[in-house]
Amino acid sequence: MRKPRKRSFQELVMENKRQLLNDRDALEKIEARLEQKRMGKAE
């Protein structure tokens, strides 16, 4: 049996990004969090 190859950090980031772009709920949560941060800095 072959040993599974370890993925590089870059590959993991790209996979995570692809999953997030396909997940509307997660995207909306991230956008809401970013908006709150912006509002906090504006005050």
C-alpha cells in the first residue's frame, strides 16, 4: 500500500479556498465579520 503524500501548505490553502467559495453560508459569515471589523475601525 502506498503512503499518502503530504500536501504542501499552498495546496491546503487552495483546497480550503475552493471549499469556501462553494459554501455560501460560510462566505456570508466571513463578509459579516469583515464588515463588523470595518465599522469598529471607523469609529
